[in-house]
Amino acid sequence: MNKSIPLVVDLDGTLVRDDTLYVHAWQLLTKKPLDFLQLPFKLRSGKAAMKQFMSQTLDFDPSSLRYNESLCDWLKDQKTAGREIVLCTASSQQVAQIVADEVGVFDRVIGSKEHTNLAGENKAKLLVKEYAEKGFDYCGNSSADLAVWQVSHNAIVVNAKKGLAEKAVKLCHIAKIFS
């Protein structure tokens, strides 16, 4: 892999084995149940707006997350080798920053904002705008990541369900697989 190409990493299901939206919702339910009851109303304005509300209502606690240790170790090696490491996620910017601070390898953090949910096509478009088509490698785990792999230089497939790697290889070169 080319160390001069930024390495972009997804959060939910990739860097961590959990979905931070559900973890954050559980934290909100247990610590601020009345605010939790507002979530369906916030969702009417879109998923990104709901995530923003959750982040503004309760600071996310990353201590209960199950990190993908083998991926984290590899990311540390990539960072030591001088590679730019970027966390790019559909999770809110605030949650993404908290997790990035916990892990300590990321040079940049890009998360969903109030009106933009950074998943699938939205994430692909943003990354092409930031790094150019084929100008970055991407670590992902789900079918939503196929849109990103299509415009990435290399795919790093992490915790993928059966058949996803076969779909990804049709879109770009698979540089590494974490099972």
C-alpha cells in the first residue's frame, strides 16, 4: 500500500464492533430518559438531526465500545509509518471526535452534521471532494461502503458479512481483509 495515500476509516462495525447510534441511545435512555423520548420527534427531521440532538443532549461515553483491536494495532503501525489516518463516519461529528480522541491515531475526523448523514453515497461524494477519486484507501464493513470503495484506491474490508468482499473486489483492489 502507498503510504502517501490517506487511509480513511469507518467507525461503526469497522473501528468498533458496535453501532455508536445504539450505544448512545442506550446511554441517553439510562441517563436522561425524558430526552430519550424526544428521539422519534427528532428523527422526523432526519437521522443526522437526531444524531446531532443526541450529541448536544448527552456527551457520548466511549468506554463501553468494543474496539477492533487488530485493526487498531494496524492503524497504529500505519500512523508510525507516516500515513495520514482519517476517521470518516455517519456517526455525529461529536461522537466521532470522542472516539478518535480515545483511539489516538487519527489526524482528521469527519462525521455527520445536522443536515448531512455521511453514509454511502454522501460519504463517497465528500471523500472524492476532499481527496479526489482513487485518492484514498478506505476501511469499511458494510454494503453501504460499496459506494465508497467504488471511488477509493484500495479497499480494506473489516468484519464483513459473507459475500461483501466479492462485491468490493469488483469495484477496487482489496489490499487487506480483517475477519
